[in-house]
Amino acid sequence: MSVLAAIAVLAVLILVHELGHFVAARSQGILVNRFSLGFGPVLLKYQGSQTEYAVRAFPLGGFVGFPDDDPDSDVPPNDPNLLRNRPILDRAIVISAGVIANLIFAYLVLALQLGIVGIPKELNYQAGVLVQPVNQESVAYQAGIREGDIILAVNGQELPASDKSTPLLTKEIQTHPNQQIEVKIQRENQQKTLKLTPKLGADGKGVVGVALSPNATAVYRRPNSPFEIFGIAANRFQQLFVGTLAGFGQLITNFQQTAGQVSGPVNIVKIGAKLAEDNSANLLSFAAIISINLAIINILPLPALDGGQLAFLLIEGLRGKPVPARIQEGVMQTGLVLLLGLGIFLIVKETTQLTSQLEWVQKLFQ
């Protein structure tokens, strides 16, 4: 059920994105002849006065279709309500509306979570730091550290039940590049000692490829007013948005160190399922984070993405005339092939990793 919940969240985010394009077009009187959630064979469809609405077999996708791209359309090529015949600003609004919809949705989801769960009041700390290896090639994973382990001590120094534990562990890792360190971990009811050697990072600090988080549980209180909810939601949204931008920036400036953290659909569903299993309210945070990521990815000036189409509009505005259709089609088709190739690569890679993880789990029970 948790896997289905994670898939449902992704489907809703895609629906929100496509609804953004659809509403922006229809509100300006631009003709839309298809609205589809998913790809592949049609499961359900309804023909409205202007638009065919459809649900297709594969939910992780969707599209808004315009008569401009339909060779069977009977709309005259010079119809002023065709998307391609509208001014650049009108088209830019339609193209960017999906990104805007995802960002608005992320903010509203964060506000909804605060309204349902409450406002974080304080953290009840326990000894140690929660860890999660970023991938199976990381130093931490190779040394035997697994997701959900708690590091209780590093180099003989206990990690106290306070907010100082995570910075202390981080400092020990970063100040010992190419030097062996010893950590005491707790996994369920068992404790063991592991040794690992941080790699020398690009910044000269030690790295082991692990995500750290406080070993703490939050205590919540009821919000004082809706204004408090929206204010705190705005702060959280800003933090997530800026953090996501920083992550993409690191992917560009430090590709070698961060490329392994890129996730495809299999791993995204896995993460969402784990969050749903731990606490169903976590699905709201998951939805907000993925929605922001989806918005930022789509606005990148890459072929086959919304940002790529906006780049063509910018060039058109500077040139005073559109880029030739054959060039646009060639660039978009090439970009689509590259994106599909990347998607297939990530799916194969992550499926292989999941198989390895299942084998490891089975060995524990042998």
C-alpha cells in the first residue's frame, strides 16, 4: 500500500503540472484538444465540447495536446486561437504555468501538513546520529553502514543526546580524509563497531557518502492562527526551494561527487514508500519536495522540457521571428531521446541496486 501511495503522489504531481498548462491555455481562449494523465493505452476517456480527457495505462506522465501538433485537426492553420498564433507572452504563460502550478502546490501542501500535524515545538533528542548511505558505492555502505543505523560514537567519543551530535560527527569525518576512523553503530537491538576511511573530497575534506540527521522526535503544538501556518509554510518552502537549487548547482559544479545521488523513478517511489510506511503524514513532505524538484527540472533550458521551449521563445523575441520548425523539432526529438535514455539508465541502475538490497536482507534471515 505504501508503494501505491508513493505512485499516487507522483501521479497527482504530474496531474497538477499538466493542469497548470491546461488552465493557462483555456483561460486565454487557446484551443486544447487533448488532456491526458499517463501514457500508453487509453483506459478511460471522455470527449468534452473541445477537449478529449483521458486516463492512460502508465500513470507516471501526462500531456496537454494542442491542435497545432495534430495533423488530423480540422482547425484552420490561421486560427488566432491556436497556440502558435498567439503572442510570445501568451505562449510563455502557457509553457511556464506547469512549473508555477507545481510550486504553488508544494507551498499549499506544506501549509496543509502544518494544519494537520501541527507546528514543531521542540525536539526530543536521543543519543547518536541517524545515518543513510547515499548509494551502494559509498565508503559508508562498503564499510557496512545501512539505512536507519544509528552512530553512537566516533573514535571512542560518545555522541550525546543533543543537537551537537551531528556537527561533532561531521567534523570527525571531514577532518580525517584518507585516515581510518572507528564508529560504533546500533542496528535495531544490536551494537557493533565498524572501521572506515573517508575519501578526500574536492574541497579537501573527508567524505564517506552518507546523509546525517538528528536522532530525535519532534513534539508538535496546534497553530495559533491560519496566518501562522502560512507564514511558517512560506519559510519552509523557501528553505526547500533554495536547498534544491543548491543541490542542482552542486550537480553542475561538482558532478563527480554528486552524480551518484541522482535518483530515477524507481528510487523516488522507494523513498516515498518508506516515508509512507514510517508515517503517512510524511507523504505530504515528500509531495512538496518532489513537486519543487519537478518544477526546477522542467524550467531548465533543456530540449523536451518547458525550459527548452521558453528558450526558443526567448530566441524568437530577440530575432523577431520564430526558429525554423525543422530545427525546433530536431532539437526537441534529440532531447527527448536523451531524456528517455537517462530514464531507462536510472531505472536499470536502481532496479539492480534494489535487487542487491533484497539479497542482503535475505542473508540476514538465513
